[in-house]
Amino acid sequence: SALAFFVALERPFPLWSFVRFPPHMAYLLPHLNDGWSVDQAIVNEEEKLVLIRFGHDHDETCMQVDDTLADVAEKVKNFCVIFLVDTTEVPDFNKMYELYDPCSMMFFHRNKHIMVDLGTGNNNKINWALTDRQELIDIIETVYRGARKGRGLIVGPKDYSTKYRY
């Protein structure tokens, strides 16, 4: 209520002094702190794509990914919501989604896991630091368009296999 808001403003200490902010850019994106919140984020989103970054806020790979996600979040907000999940704080999904990498991004649409073929052999998740903002936007957009059509496996816009790297 409005009264509670004004009472909070009159405190002798800043309200945010007790809030634990994750390091680096991770504080710009919403965190899901328990298994129920993760489930609800996936289940309750009817139209938009749900991108969840599983990992640790203090991990170097995740910091790079979080920077990229924070930058693209505003550009993709009309068709994708982005959440962060700490795999130590929320270990419920580690075994189910094989979250053994330092940082993994997964896509969900209408309570269904969406697989993405990026040429790496692992279609379940993106488990490397994707730092190119435009590439990430292209992947999110491609996954969203395919998921809206009911596809469970979407071929990515770019092949990330090592056979084309010289």
C-alpha cells in the first residue's frame, strides 16, 4: 500500500542496505531463488519465450553471459523473459537438465523445453559464453518463432560447430 511505501522511506537506514546484490551485471536481471519459482516462471508464461541462465553469479563465464543478457533484455522484452538461477542455491534441476557446466542457458515456451540445434551436438542448452549481442538476439528470435509454431527442436541461425573454424 502507499502508506507502507512512505513508512519505508522514513527509515533511518536505506532499505537496500540489507538486499544481497549479486556481483557484476547479474543484479539487472531477475533471480529465481527456489525450485517453485523456477517452475512457476516456466508454467505461468503463456505467450513469451522463457530463457533461464543456470549457473553462478560469481563465475567468469556467467558474468560474461549476464552482461550480454542484461544488454539484450530490453530489446527482446516483447517476446522473451530472462531469469537467472544459481545452481548451488537451487539444485533441484541439476540432475534433470544435466547442469554440470559452469553456465547454461535453456529455453522454454508454454511449459515445454525447447531444444536448439546450434551444431554443437548438445541441443538441450547453450553451455558456453555467448558474448555477441546480435547473435544472442538472433538465436532468441529464431527460437521464439519456431516455438510459436509448435516445434520442439529449432535449428539455430548459425552453426557453432568447430568444423568451420580455421
